[in-house]
Amino acid sequence: MALTTTSDAELLVQFRNPITKEKAFTVIIKKYQEKLYWHLRRMVVEHEDANDVLQNVFIRVWNGLENFREDSQLYTWLYRVATNECLTFLEQQKKRTAISLSDVETGLENKIKADQHFDGNKLEWKLQLGIQQLPEKQRIVFQLRYYDEMPYEEMSRVLETSEGALKASYHHAVKKIEEYIKNH
């Protein structure tokens, strides 16, 4: 079962066969874990948190893949699971600390500033800080479009939102980020 030659459709068939289930799942993980990790990392910022959420994603995938109806691409479904898991994580983090969303965002901003891979004078650093200022939904839309270059059509399936609403969210997010970069 080579990564490059096994299609998602074949992997799903193999996953549904008890004999090849674990091997197929291992290939699915190898095929998608890096993309999903970076999708999550951009939202939760810290490596450890991204790994924890990713682990939960793959547990959900293992438990739910047998019932996957294939109404969408496997990749789209995985992103939906990852996005929902991430939103759950962020919500739990908020509740656990019993602080406001702005405090969570300030915490994320401080994590970015403390990250040794960011140089405060670079545009990337300002971009990351600008992204953290966005409301949660706009942040997700921006990241899916900007970093993952996900088409609006696919994004609408992942986030279960109309393409028009997503385009508007992305447009507003870009304007807010540009404004943030210009003023900081």
C-alpha cells in the first residue's frame, strides 16, 4: 500500500475490510497528518496543542470512517473533523480557564511573540498576530484559503456555510489583517 499509488477510494475499501483496516488507516494517517497538523497548528499556535488535537482527530476518524458516506472527498471530511475538533478544543480551553475570548486571543498572541521561530520585525510575525486578532470563524476561513489554498466550494462543505458567506468572511479578514499590519 504505497502512499502515492493508493487512492482515497481504495483506502476506504481497504479500511472497511477487517483484514486490511489497520494498514489502510496507517496509510490515511501518513497521507494526511502533516496537512492536518499545520491546519490545526495555525489555529491553536502551540505544537503540543496541535499534536493533542490531531490525536483526537484521528481517534474520531477511526471511530467514524466506517460510516463515512463519501458525499464529499475524504480530504474534505478530514478537514471538517479537524476543524470541529479544533473549535471544541478552543472552546474547552476558554471554559477551563474561565476567561474571555479576548484573553485567550491575547494568550495566543503572547505564545506567538514567545515562539523562537518568529522575528518581530518580519512581516510573517505581524501576519500571525493579525490573524490572531480575527474572530474565530474568520480566522478559520482565512487560514483555509490563504495557507491551504482551499477552493470556496470545498470550504463550504468543510464548514457547512455558503460560498458567498465564506467569500465575505475572507474579504473582511483580509481587510482586518491589512489594517493590523499597517498600524503595528
